[in-house]
Amino acid sequence: RTTLWWDLPLIDSYRLMHRMYRIPDARYRENLDRCVELLDLEALLDVPVRQLSLGQRMRGDIGAALLHDPEVLYLDEPTIGLDVISKAKVRSFLRDLNAERGTTVLLTTHDLTDIEQLCRRVMVIDHGRLMYDGPLTGLHEVGESERTLVVDLERELPPIEVDSARVVKVEGPRQWLAFPAAASAAELVARIAAEFPLVDLSVREPDIEAVISRMYAEKALS
């Protein structure tokens, strides 16, 4: 639900909040200018809220929530229904807000890209029960998560056979090997490089959506 006045231009909603919350004039102007710049609101200030798109209204709502300099910002699905460009603007703004002002951002979301791009700490909740509370990087170590090593060889070869890893895909001279997330990628690369004509490689972290899906699936079976 929006906190903005539906029939008023966006700037009028901001002016009303300025008075309602008794925000000092200097702080209001500083925060307004900052939100307008970082959330790209300049062209929207004189537009009635009812004429704004969902993404524009979401950015306007976030600006309204920050006019009084909160120490903690609570956001519920801040990117739901937004187009790619609007999502990128909101995420960029939230990163800058946390880095520059130290504002704590607490968000709930089903868009796991929000989590990957914004969060250092993650809580996974299932019907009120806390399943995980810790760093984002720690999620990769939950259960039987796997990383993927993508190797480019000089020529097409049979699937690589190496301890603690298995080939899951082959396309010409390129092979994909899955290995435990907790295992050393450097050791695996060293073993492969010693036996095969390696040209290039990359390591892909576990897909966070797959990790969380596995957590819920394991819980359902327990």
C-alpha cells in the first residue's frame, strides 16, 4: 500500500510529510535532493501519484520513507512487479544508502536476485520457523550444495575423470564439472591442469534459488 496521496503530485506528498513529521527544513531539502537524484525522480515530482507506473510509484514511496532520515528502513517486496531498469535503480539506491549513511535495510522478498545483490546477512523462514540465519556466503555450504567448474580444453576430449568432481555437461572442448561447495576449487583446477590441455576456466557459485529450494525440499521430507 502506498504512503503517497493518490490525487496529488508526488512533490505535494513530500511537502505534507515534511510538515507532518516536523522534519527540519535543511534536512528535508538535503534528503529530498538526494532522493530525487539517486532515485531519478526529477521528472516525476509534478505528476499525480495515480498517473505513475508501479516502478515509479515504488521509487516515490522509498523516497518518502527516507525524508526523515530513518536509522532502519523496512521494505516489503521492494522490486515486485518492477521492470528491469526500475529494479536496477532501486537496488543501486539501497546499496548506496547502506554504504554512505549506514542505514540498516531490512527487506522481505521472493526475488532472490535482490538477496544476491543487496544482502550480506540472510534469514530463511518457513511457516514462522527460522531455517537459516547467517551470511549469504554461508548459504552455499548448507546441505549438499555444489559449485561448478567450467573448463575450456584445447580440443574436444572424453569427459574428464577426477576425484571429488563429476562432469555434468559437455559441449565440444568445453566441460562443466560439479564439485562440493566446501571443496577447494584451486586443488581441483591443479589436478585437471596437470593432466589435461587447459585453455581457460571459471568457477560458478551455487545458484541461491537451487540452494533454498533444496532446503525447503529437505524440510518437507523430514
